[in-house]
Amino acid sequence: MKQLTKLTLLAASLFALPLHSEETTVESLLPVDMPAPAPAALPTFVPSTVNSISVAQMGQPQGLVLSGGQLQGGMNFTLPVDQVITNAQLSLNVKVSPAMATRNATMQLMLNGQPLGTVPLGAADSDISRFQLDIPAALLVSSNNLSLKINDGDAMQCQRDLSDKYRVTILPDSRFELEGQQLDIGSDLSHFPRPFFDSMQMTPAAIAFAFGPTLSSDALSAAALISSWLGIQADYRGVSFAALHDQLPEKNGILIGHPGDKIGGLTLPQSTQPMLQVIDNPANPVYKLLLVVGNDEAALRTAAWRLTRGNFALQTASTTIPAQTIPASKPYDAPRWIPTDRPVKLSELIRKDQSLTVTGIWHAPLRVAFRAAPDLFLWDGETIPLHIGYRFPTESWIDENRSWLSMTMNDTFLHNLPVNKQGALETLWHKVGGDARQEKFDMPLEPYMIYGDNQLSLYFNITAKENAPCSVLLNNNIKSRIDEDSWIDLSHTRHFSLLPNLSYFVGASFPFTRLADYSQTVLLLPEQPTETQIATLLDMAARSGNATGTALYNNRVVLGVPTAGGNLELLRTRDVLAVSGMAQHDFNHALLNESPFTSHDNTLGVRTPTTWQKLQRWLAGDWTSDGVEADRYFSSNEAWRGFVSFRSPWSSDRLVVMALGSNDDQLSRLHDDLTSARINAGIRGDAAIITNENGVRSFRVGSQFPSGEMPTQMMIVWYANQHSALLAILGLIMSSLTGLGLYAWLKKRAHKRLNPESGK
């Protein structure tokens, strides 16, 4: 009762009217030492995510094939760690061979060791059977494995000669359809590159950059640096960018500017030092905004460079950055390019999750992928040595005469290496019990077999003897291996090429990647670039980073074509990568003024060469210009995008590559175009135009010039080899002059001999 009385008195004292006529406030009703109640927080909207992962994106671009003795297989795939899956479905597209369909076999599917179900492999109305399977969301975690097994497989193991008839292909467009929720990972720099990019995702990333109302070259340069680094992280997945002008991203985004700049109503923090900060997106705190702030070009470059170095302490939402020393690239030092100063072991070229050892009869090929500088040069008759050490199992049931190691380079067959040495003496020695194993082979590779992106494939084709029991076909205890000391040697190659060549650019961003940090490259944009043009430039930066493994730490962005000052001096000493649209008349006219191309009334054209230019090309042996054909094609297409390339008007030994489109809608399609292997293969010459109707058409309009490292004496030989017509004309002139001189001298000598008195 006493406690109830005390509570009543306390309540009365709290709600008693004030003795004076002051205004009643919440603060006056609360004790002095009691804090005011926090305003009610609005519930945070948790955004949903929708993803689709195809079999091709899981690393099987041709699909997964089950045939012969390989009647079970699987695929691994990963999911972003900041997403929770709430609903999942598997769309399975299966192609079954007629022989397999008649067996009425079934295929069992398992996800992470848990059964998903069984699908029939019988005859269907079409060649392709399509299945939809609902997947329990709880089965999906960050790292997953989908395994498939043909239940009738054991019965087919002994049908060795008919192994190719029984074939099941999981088509590459089979996919998981996933729905989930985005998690709030907090404002923490230590998570970077999450939430903008997650290394666990297998699908292309889309990242937004936002800039202030006044675009500056230093902010764009920092964006190109960060984009190139994100391109390295994305690797095979791909990444695309959106550029926003004075507008905040709806989801996650990166904001770049100077202290005090306003971007979409958000003011960048004041700081005298370069600064990085992660904050909640005002539109939804689940999404994050990364602020990259600096007073000038050096400060923004420092902030962007520090961001790419990572290793931030946990729970770091904001940090200022002291002065940093940014390293400069050396020629051809790209970490993703195979070294050319020494033999390189195959063990250096494989991924960390790869091995040069395989088990069992049925296995996937050993694939050794490597990239090379696209301007490798060898003289005719010279080859690239490839040394392969290999070892087959020693089981008695292996038919050594019908087993071999199959080698291909970039899908071109090289050789079948036998188990034993070939030859009469070796065969006789083997029959009497001697060791005739070969286990080593030197394979000369022709220079044209090496591209910018290469894949050496090695497959141990092991064949069992006719009387071998069926059980050995399932023996996974046998091992075949490639010697880790196997090597490929490009140390005899030189770096030399003819430019312009757009195939080098789309394959490896060359020649800009000669110095992979772009310390000898200017990124050129119109004075007032559009959002699409900026996004295209960032896409080009990401492609370069992905090709070399080096971010564009020392790139320089220039807005507009300079006519004087330091920016003009930059153009005189560097290559130029430009992005524009046909609506940028003044910019295009200034850039194309001394090139083989013209820009007039939103139409790209080809400049008519002068008589002297025609004579120069003819004397140089260049009789295959596509100028007239290219000009007609340019004028006959209204909607297009593509590239042109030409010798720099500011320096005769530098190059310009220009990405442009008839409008921004067309220019934005370049990103998807460059993900197509067919379009990439079709881009060459110095002009490549892409249309929706005709795909890609390439032309060579202007003349080429040599670029690279070649001794003077070798350059003379090279010129003689390349300019055969000019050499023939010079030879004719020299022989004619020599002949006329000899004729005059001999005639004079004969006259003296016949008229000795006249010579006195």
C-alpha cells in the first residue's frame, strides 16, 4: 500500500500544472536528469534482390557434358555474403542423345549433398527437355555445389565403343533464379569492395559513380583509377558503370569530388587531407555511399590509390590519408601478362585452385590459361618452344598403344603424345622388358598461335585393354600428371607491331597498356561530356585493368582538345584514348582534323587522300586501303557505334583510339558488344563500326606505322621485307644508274683504245 501511495504522489507531481504561466514542454514534464525520448525511427525498408546465375556463368560456357565413362559431374557456384536467399528455382535445360533417350535412364540432382530430385532422360517432343525445380532456400549458402548423376550409368560402363552415343548435355542457359533480401553490412571501409562488388558473386557487377554539378578532370581521373581496380576484381564476371551528374545513386554508389561539393543535395565533408568515408544512403540506409574527397588532382589520386590498397582496420567508417608514394609502371610489366625475359613454368600459370594432376580415366582437361602482350614478334621460321613433361599411370590394364596425351592451343590441335617412345629400337626394347616411357616432349609453337588471351589444353586419353574388367573404368585411384617443371619460353620474342590495329585494343587495351598504369596515356573527353560518355570511359578503364592486373594509377583525364598549356604538352608526349559522340561537333572536328577521318553533320566520313599520300602508300607496298568502301558504309548507317584509330596529330610515334557512337543510346551498347566473342574477333584495322543489323564491319583506311623495340640493323631488314615494291623500284633505279655510269665509262675507255692518238 505504501508503494502504491508513493507511485500516486510521484505521478501527481509529474503531471501537476506549473505554478507560473510558462509554456508546457516535453522537457518541463521530465526530470532534469532524464533524457528526452528519441523520436520514433521510421522502419527501414529492406530491399529485395533478384539474381540469375547460368551454367555458363558457373564456368561451363559450352555446358556440362556427361558421356562415356563420365556419367556424373557437377558445378560449383557462390553467392554474395550480404544477401539472404528467400526463394529459389532451377531451370534445367537438357539435351539427350537418341541412344540415351531409348534407355529411359534418369538423372539425379543434388545440391550441397542434399537430393533435389530426379528427372527423366527419356524421349521428348524436341531435342531439348526443360525442367523447373523449386529449391528449398535453406539449402543455398555462400559456396554451393550442384552435382548430377545418371542412374543408369553403371550399366553403360562396359560399352566402350559406344561411349559417345550415350550423351547428356546440361545446356549453358540452364540457370538458378534467386530471390532474396539485401543485408546491411554497416558503414565500414574494411568491407571494401563490398557492398559495391562481392568476390563471391558470379554475375556481372553494376556500380554507380556520382559527380558534382561541375565536372572536373581530377574527379574523373580518380573514377577511372577506381574503375580499373574494380575491373581487376571482377575478372571474368565483368563489371559495368553508371555515371550520375549531380544526382545520388538509388542504391550503393561512389561519390567523388572536392571538400564542400554538393552532389544531389549531399555536401562532401571538409578536409585538408585526402579522405575516404562510408555513409548510409539517405534514400535507404541499407545501401551505402563511398565518399572519395580531395582538394586537387594529387589528393584525389592519393585517396583513390589508398582505397585500392585495402587493409583498413575494422569498424573504420572514415579516414584521412597522408601523402603516399604511388609507384610507376615499367614497359610490359603487367602482372597478368606472361614474362618474356625467361622460360615460365606451367605451374606458375595455373590458378591456386588448379592442379597439374588428374585422377581416373575420365577427367576434365587440364587448362593452362595465360595472357601475353599482343605485339610479340618473331621472324619467319622462328618458333616458341614449349617443353612438356608428363607421366601416365603404370597400370597393367592400360592399352599403352592407344593412350596418349592430347595437346591443343586455343582450340588448335597440336600433337598427341604417346605413352612410350616411338621407333623400331624403342619398340623392340620395350618388348624385351626395357623402359621405353617417353615422358618428355619439346613442341615448337608457331608465332601466330599465341594471342593476347591463350589457353593450353592437355587431356590424358587413357584407353583400357579389350580384356580389362569393367571395374577398372571406375578406378579413380590412378593419377596422371604434368611435370611442374614443364615450361614455355617467349624470351626470344621482341615487342614490335604495326599500328593502328584495333584488334590489339579490344583484346588487351594495347598500346595504352604498354605502361599498364597509363602513365603514358591521356584519357580525352569532350569539355562537357554526357553521363554515357563518362560511363563508357570507365568501362574502358575496367577492361584495361582486367587485361593487365594493374590499375590506372597514373592516368590523366583532359576535358576538351587543348590548344595551349600543360594539357597540350601532355598530348605531345602520350597516347590518347578518347570517348565522344557525333553530337560533339567541335570536339570531333578538332580531334579528327589531321586524321584520315572526318565528322560533318553527325556523319562520320573518310578524308580523300592527296596524290602525294596515295603515292607514298603505293611506294610502301600498301595497296589495300578500304577508304572508299568505309566512307560508303559510314554514310549508309544512321545508328551505329564503334572505334576509329589513327596516328596522333600531336606526335608521329603516338596513337589515338576513339570510341564513339551516333548517339548516347548507341554508345551505351558498346559495353555489351565487347562481351561478345564474335564481335571482339571481328574488330580489327583502324575503323570498326557495329550495328544491330549487320554486327561488326572493320576497315583499314589509313596507313600503319611501326612501333616497338627493334635494333636498327633489324629495322632495315624489316623495311626491306615489308616494302618490296619500293625496294624493287630503288633497285631498278640503282641498277639503271650504275649501268648508265658503267656504259659511259666503258664507251670512253673503248674510244681511247681505238683512238690512242686522240687521247694524247
